[in-house]
Amino acid sequence: MHDPLNRNVELASSEQTTEATDESHQNNILTQPVAVETEQNNNEVRVQKEISEEASTSRVRENESVPLSKTPTDIEEKPPHTEVEVEVEVELKNESGVDEKVRGKENEEDEEIQLIPENNMVLVVPALILCLFLAALDNTIVTVAIPTITQHFNDSSHSFWISTAYTLATNAVMPAMGVLSNILGRKYILYGSVFLFMLGSALSGASQSMIMLIISRAVQGAGGGGISSLTNILISEITPLKTRPMYTVLTSSAWGVALAIGPVLGGVICQNTTWRWIFFINLPVGGIAILLIIIFLRVLPVKRQSFRTFLKTFDFFGLASAMTGVVLFLLGISLGGESGHWARRGVLPYIIIGGVLVVFAMVYDFHTKRNPVLPPVLFKSMNGIIVMTCSFILYMNDYLFAYHVPQYYQRVRGDDPLMSGVHFLPGAAVLIVSSAVIGAVLKSFACFRTVLCIGGVVCTAGLGSLISLDAFSPFSKAMGLITIFMFGSGFMFLPLLIVMQASFPPSLTSIATATLMFVRYMGGAIGITIGQVIFSQRVTSAFHGDSTIARLPYERIQQLSKDKRYHIKTTYASAYKTIWLFTTIAMAVGTVAIFFIKGISTEQKFKKVPAKKAKEEKV
């Protein structure tokens, strides 16, 4: 090491035992921080107090609250260092345990500073968004292909599982994504998730039986769940809180586009080629995205852990309880929604046991000494509870909406599957535009609660107005009312995520984000099922217990006589009125809850870390 470094280290050591008298030496100490042993913390505080009182320049004033034990990456951005200073910082980074500082901040002041690795945002963000788009697309692209797949394998008894397997696996892995990425590193969990997703896509496309397809879809869903969580976590980690809305709006747009074009794209593929390309299309597109991520993504280092320490500290029991509970609960409501006969299929035990296990996992995490999968602090924050509740309701309504509006167009309006998807596109386009506008507004004004309240009121009004639709309402009226709800939804996706992240310190951002993603997708899965149950029960009741009427495909309805079609369509329209009534009440509850959200600040301190220092270390 150069002589200047040795002299500065000696100077820093002498300043811990004697009073600083030379102002130039004090400035050197501030600009060239040196790691100090833990037992000398009291001396550091005394020396820092003396330095802060005597310093007069603006550069000293910017840093007068930073303890001497701070590492370079803990200090807010300063003017460029000299070559010697950079060399000192790199050396001290390796000696002072900065990895532990990055993830294991110990006091409130440290928590307020977010470390942001420098990235090529032009390449990294589109690659992350593309991965998220593919994961979201596979929720909806397969829906119109299910009849074709069922006919190909001559197996209709298991067709229900083609979508359900993906949903179950997606929700099952989400609770673990935040804590696992904290331990193993963001990039490694993302790589594994993309690998699983692409492997599942390849196996799904190559499936030779319905059982093989269902298993492959579960593998694909596990990867999709990891992608959905990690992309949002990484966006929050590589962007400061104040400018994050302009990037986060892209995730909302990707989700909205995938939701809208999934059925249309699936229909086009099935009509022009084989259904297998619904899955194979993920391979080249996903390959390009992950290649860009591997080359250009830079993330913060993680605290290295031995395998023995990992076994001692990881919450395996809580994770197993949560994942098992989620799978059983969703399995129960999915079976019940598909059959319409809850008691006959014995689905209630699944729901009860699953719900009990999820609650048990939460209670267990409140008392465990291990690193909890669901940290109690998330459920002690009023903002956190409200945001998770509102997100659950919003996604419940949106997934229900995305699933049942095309069904409404087919069953009541007489659209074929492809045109029902096309008619859903205007509403999705409005959602994307409103999300983009809100992103720009929030970047400038940060009026999160106001925007959320407006969005909640618009969504509630839009859903309530749908109750007026009947079997003979003009097509323009139906499309206009549907668009109102989609417009209001665009106001809410982005603010809810930012409020959740801003309500917790940077060290909890990853777990808070992963938990919110889990709550969102749980809401979506439950929303689809609730819609199916309401529709099935209303139609079955109207036809004196004949449940087959509720599951008639589009082609079969068109073959019926005019009188029968009239009777069925009016019954279907009445059932949809009940669905819209339920969603209106749920949305109203969420809107009321929004008014209790506490104000947040996006003026968070952050420090940009050069890319060469932000390379993730091997675990």
C-alpha cells in the first residue's frame, strides 16, 4: 500500500486517543474512513463529536453525522475521490466487513441509507420486465388452448389442472423468495427461477400426456413465482425510492399487457400452428432476457454464510408450514370452484387445514429465534396491513375481471374466444396508460394516498355500474363500463407497491416486496375461484340443480335453439350481476381502508455504489 495510506491510518489511530487540533487532518479522516475495532466505539463517538463542532466547510457539514466506523458505501455521495482515496476504500471494503454492513444494519440511522449499485438501466430494466412479462403471460395464454389440448390428449378429466398447477406452484414458492434472496443473493435466485421457468416451458411443449403436462406446468409455475418476486425486488434495489415510480410503472404495464394479450396470443397460436408453441415461445425470448441479465445486472453483495450457519438460522419449519398451507388452501378452493359441490368433493378439509397452517406459520414466525419467512414487523405496521389488504382486494377483482369479462363476452354477447380477447384489449390499454400517467405524477408530487383514494373510488364506481348490464345491453355500454374499472386500477398498482416499500427500512424491502407479491397472487387465485363459485351456484340454482349448464362451452351454446339460448343468456347475465355486486362491495371496503394509510416520504438517503464494487460475491 502507498505511504499516504499508512500515514492516514496512523493519524486515524492517534485521533482516537487524543483531541483533534488540526482541521486539515480532520477532513482527511472524514474523506478516508478507516475501519475501527468494535470495542473502540465510545472513542469514535467522542472524536466524531469534536470533529462535527469544529468543521465549517459544506463538505464536512454533509458528513458530520457519519460515524468513523462507517464504510465508504455507507456514506452519501461526495465529490470524486483521488486515486489514493479510491484505493483505500477498495482495500478497506475487503477488510471491514462491508458485506455485513450492507445487509445487517444495526441502528435506525443506518436503515435510512439505501445503497444502490450502478447499472446500465437501458439494458437491465427491459430484461427484467421481459422476464416478468413471460411469467405473467403464462397465467392467461393457456386458457383458450385448454379445449385444444384436451382434445389432443383425449383427456378432459384432468384439464382443470393445466391452469391450477401453475397457480399453485407460483403461490407456493413466493413466501420464501425474499428471505432466500437475502441469504443466497438476488442473482442466483433469479437465475434459478428463470431456469425452472424455461425448463417447465420446454417440458410442457414436449409433453406426451396430460399428466406430464400438468407436472411440467407446476415446474414452470415455481419458476414464474420466483421471477415475479425477484424482478420487483431487483427494481426496488437498483433504483432510489424517489425515482422508483418511473421504473415500477413498467412492471404494472407488463402485467397489464400480459393479462390482456394472453388469450388473444394463445388463440392466434392455436389457430395458426400447434398449441405446443404456446410454451416453446418462452425459450428464445427468455433466453435473450436472461443473457442480458447475466452480463449486465449488478447487485449488492450479500453476507456470506456457512452451510452450517444456514441450517441453524433458516426458518425451515415456518417455510414448510406456509407453503403446505398455501397449496392446500388454494387446492381446496380450486376444486370447489371447479366442481361447484364443496361437500361432495371433500374440499372443505383442504381449505380448513390449509388456512390453519398459514395462520400457524405466521404465529410461529412471531416467536421463532430463526430468520422468519414472514417477519412479524411486516404485520405490526398499520401501513403494511392496509396495503396488503388493499392489494389482495385489488388483485382479487382484477384477476376475476380478466377471467370473467372474456367469458361474459362469449356467454352473453356471443363472441368467439378470439374476439372476446380482442374486445378486452381497450380496457387493458386504458389500464396501461393510466398507470404510466400516475407514475409521472407520483415522481413529481408523491401524493400516494390521494391517488389511491381516487383510484379506489373510480374502481368502485366502475364495478357498481356493471350491475346495470343485462343480456341486451348495448355492446358500447358494456365496453365503456368495463373500461372505467380498468382506468381506476391503473391508479392503484404502482402506489400500493411504493407505499409498502417506503413503510419499511431498506433492509426489509426485499421481504416486504416478496410478501406483497405473494398476497397479490393469492388474491388473484382466490378471485378467479370466487367468481366461478358465484356463477356456478346462481346458474345451477336457476336450472333446478343442473350444474352442467354453467359449464357449457361456447360452441355448444351456439348450437342450441333460439329460445334455449335466450333463457341461458339471461340466466348468465343475472349470474354476472351477482359477481359484479360482490366485487363492488369488496372494492368499497378496500377504498375505505385506504383513508387510514399514513403519509410516507420518498426523500430517502441513498448512496450509489460503482458497478465494480457491487459485483455479488459467491456464497
